[in-house]
Amino acid sequence: MTKRAITRRQKEFVAVRANERCEYCHSPLHFCPDPFCVEHIIPLAEGGKNDDTNLAFACQGCNNHKYTSTTALDPITGESVRLYHPRPDQWQDHFTWSIDYLMLIGISPTGRATVERLQLNRLGVVNLRKVLRAMGEHPAT
């Protein structure tokens, strides 16, 4: 049986719910050169659904690095932990900004594993944050 596709309404809802920012690295859609997508937090192959609670707005970089992963190693403990899930998790429980707001810092095992797996401080994203910070557009309030 074919799974139903994500609807246009769902795509619009997910983008608005995320304030048109990547739900992982917080890059804003309107300043990124690549398109964003609506991704399955829990992949369909792993039993995830097409309902709104399993969909996240993601930039191409975060989506590519996450791929079908739901877990990763915490770089401090070496233990496998689940990745950040934008629906039940509170962002501030897992991440904080560096003093200059250019780097995302994982403050929990989930946060640290997500920063590493999704490469949330990759060069292009950090450079975008620098430019946006100079424009007064980062971090989002």
C-alpha cells in the first residue's frame, strides 16, 4: 500500500510553525541559497508517519546530515542517544548559543549528539550567522 504524500497544507503549516527557520540549525529560509524541505523526524521506514507531529522544517544541510538517523553518539559519553526531536523537546533544554551567537552548543547528550550528527556548526551556517548577526537578524527573537 502506498503511503500518502505530505500535502501542500502540511508543508505550509510546518514552515509557519517553524517561523520559516530550520528547526535544527535555526537558519532562516529567506537568507539561505538552498531550498528547505519538510522532513520526517522519525523516517517512514522506521514507522514514522506523515502527521504534523512527525514533520520538521529543515534546511538542505541539516536534512542531508540527518538523513534517516534518529540516534547518534554523544561525543562526551560515547553513548548512543536519540537526536533532538523538535516536537516534544524544548530547544533551550538541549542547546545554547556561544557568547558571540555564532556556534550552537549542545548542553545535553541529545544536544551534543545532534550538533555533531547534523554538523550544526558547519562553515556555511556559521558564515551565514556572522552576516545575519551584523545585520541584526541573528539570533531570532
